[in-house]
Amino acid sequence: MKKQLQKKLSAFIVPIAIGMMFSASANAQIVYTDVIPDDTISQGTYNLDLNNDGTNDFVITHSVTTFICAGQPRPNRYIRVTPLGTNQVACYSGTNATKMTLNANIDASVLTWNNSVNQLMASRTYHPLGCTPSVQGGQWINAVNGYLGLKLISSGNTYYGWARLNTLDANSFTIKDYAYNTIPNQHILAGQTTVTGIIENSFASSINLFPNPADNQLTISPDVSGGKLKIENVTIYDLTGREVYTENHRTPNSNPEIIIDVSKFPKGIYVVRIQAGDFIATKKLIIKK
């Protein structure tokens, strides 16, 4: 089962942890799909439809071939990815798929993009001399939360995305989630599930967060001079897109300010999503200890 989440956010430009700053249009959108439950594949294939349009874009395969060693059949195991059509996968060498880490940049600057079939992620094969499973290949042996960099070509446009997987040696793989940026030729960070940099609008500028940096308590204060603005929902994400706080504020409240206990938040940078009616804004929050 797949759960698709479309995140539309309007606000400021968030400084990314790697020290770079990015911007996009106010209509920028990350389409994120959570695979629920996580799908583990052993001796089979996973058909990845990155943009959920009903057409498969990539195929990830776990396969086993038999190698006869000392008269006994031995299994050689492989995990591979094949881009379909003109789509491509980020590679580090030849047709070896790169295992990217969280927040790695995915765009045209990636060193190599490859359209070849059966690009190797991980393999575990028997050595012909010792008949032991000592030969391993690829960057994805026992990977935990590794990211595939993906390039999707659709209607003549290029889109960048990622898929997150675990691999158990080369015995199986588990796909957990994936996402892509709907703006052609716009970068995405590995693991990014929300738009973290977009043009500020008047609604966003009417929201104040203080203190910022915060350590124990955060106050969200809207500009109510017009008498119409009422915050209905507040959600806070870390920079991986993981939701760490959410609360509904639709109940009547004479005090328009919202106070949140952030004393247990780990130090770092967060994205605060504030909704009032049809308006959505995001603000950068820094937690210091």
C-alpha cells in the first residue's frame, strides 16, 4: 500500500544543513509517497512509479543465480535497479548505483547519470577457489536508509527524485518511501519531503516566532490588526521532513498567540508549518541548548 502526501508550503528560504541556500517558486511542490507498510522483496521485483501516474519508471530487482562449487550449488545474490524509458539513476562508476546519504543534493550536478539496465546496487557471490561467499560488490551491502538518486523524464521535462531503501546483505531489499520535485530541472535533497525554500508571501510575513532561537518555549504570534487571521493548525518538521509536533487550534481562543513547549526538541533547524484557512506559511525555527 502506498500513501501519497503532497506538501505545498509558502514562506521563507531555509538554510540547508550543508550550508547552501535554495529557492523555488511559490507553487513549488514535493510529492512524497510513503510505502505503508515497508515493502521487503526477496527474489522478486519492485515497480517504482515515482510520480504516481500509473506508469512504472524504475524496476528494483532481487535475484539469485546458482553457482556450482565443489559439486554443490551455491547462491549468488544480486540487487539491481533498471530505469525504464529514458529515465536515469545516479551512479558512481559505470553501472554501479550510488548509495546517497541524507540531504545529499540530487540534480544535474551529480557526477554520472546512467540509463543502463540492471545497474548494480549490491551483490554477494561465491569465490570460485574457496567456495565461500567472500566476494561482494556495490555500495549497498547492508545499507540502512540509503538513497537512490533518480532522474525522471516525463513529457520532455526532467524531474529529480529519490527512493529510500534498506538492504540485508544482498539477501533482500526493503523500500520505505520516495519523492520527487514537480518543478522541472529543480534539485531535491535525498530524504526531502517538504519544500524547504520558497518565496515569502504576505501571510508568512505576518507570522512572528519568538524567541528564535528557542530553547524551552516557542510563541507563535499572528498579526491580528485586520481582525481576520486565526491560526488553525501548527506542524513542526525536522529537516528530514519527519513530523515532530502537530496540534489543531481550531477551538475558540481569545488569545491569538500559540505557545509550544520545545524543551525536549534536539538542537537543530526545524520548519514550522502554520495554516490559517486556505493560507499556509512556513517559518524557520532554530533550537539551541
